[in-house]
Amino acid sequence: MAKRRSVSPVYSMCVQPSFLIGTNNEDGTPNFAPITWVSVTQAQGDGYMLVISMFGTKKTKENVTRTGIFSANLVSTDMLPLMDYFGSRHAKDGKKDGMAYTVSRGEVLDVPVLDESRWVYECEVERSIRTGNSTTFFCPVRNIQIDERLECKDTFDVDLTKLDPVIYSGKYHSLGKLLGSIGDFL
Ligand SMILES: Cc1cc2nc3c(=O)[nH]c(=O)nc-3n(C[C@H](O)[C@H](O)[C@H](O)COP(=O)(O)O)c2cc1C
């Protein structure tokens, strides 16, 4: 049994996936920023919605609110320098062109997509909810682009070790081993 102690509820430990959110600026140029408050829920009918939360004011939030569309590019460990760079720059201070990266367009939505990413969601905002200084967007997934080397038989058959995602919880982490499937431990 773990011996625990109570601490102040200021801590928000949450094991977060790392995504670089690609949005269109007013002049059509792309902008990317890390957002890790990302989860999923069910959409109307089939499919999933990305649930993504942004606090304060930032270009990414403005762009998502204005255009209603964005890409969510999963960050693998080899993309960590890029994520760190995009996260330490604010678009309002100028273009984030201090690092090399290449951009394509979405296949279904007109959103900027990072060529390096192995798993990309193209999303459209359906509704949003404000809490405090944050806005949470509920966004049906209109398309998913996955690395051609990935084989997924069904929604439960995604080998995260092949995606090698950056896990965030205040610090950057990587993933451990693949442990098994549902039912393997009964
Ligand atoms: C690892 C990491 C995770 C972040 N997660 C979030 C998040 O979930 N929500 C948010 O609003 N900002 C988040 N940020 C902050 C934005 O990425 C940061 O403010 C960025 O500079 C905004 O860029 P922009 O001006 O291009 O929108 C995160 C930053 C880092 C480095």
C-alpha cells in the first residue's frame, strides 16, 4: 500500500500527450504551437472529437476561434527541439522561423500540417466552453493522416511505441514498453 500525504490542489498532474497545433494566420501563413491539454470524446454518430483546451490569449487560440479549423500533429521524441522552440515563442512577437521544418496542407481541411509528424488529426470546431481564462474546444476529427509504416487493424490496435510520443506533465518524458492488450491481465 502506498503511503500518501495531502498536498495543495494547485498541482495538476495529468499525463498529457504532446501535439503541435497548426493554424492559419489571417495572411494565410501557418503557425504552430504546442498544446498538451488534449483528450478525446465521442462525436455525434460515428467517430471521435478532439477535446482541446487553451488558456489565456495566444495566436493559436485566436486562429482556432476565427477559422474553426486546425491540425493536431503528434510530437514524437525526434520532434522535441521543434516543440520546445514553438512553445517558447509567441506568434505575436514575429514569425517562428528560427528552425527548419516543412509544411504541407491537410487532405480534407485547409490546415497546415507538419511533415515530420507520424499522426495528424484534421479537426473542425463544433462547440466551445469557457472556464476561467480557458476555452475548451470540442472538435470532430475530419481526417487522420498516419505514417505509412503503421499498421492499425482497429481503433485498439495502435502501437504507441512506434509513434514514440513525447509525454508531458510539466516535464518532457518518453514512453516505456508495450505491455499488452485489454484482457491480457485477467
Ligand atoms: C510543452 C508545452 C505544452 C503546452 N500546452 C499548452 C496547452 O495545453 N494549452 C495552452 O493554452 N498553452 C499551452 N502551451 C503554451 C503555448 O504553446 C505557448 O503559449 C505558445 O507560445 C503559444 O504560441 P502562439 O503565440 O503561436 O499561439 C504549452 C507550451 C508547452 C511548451
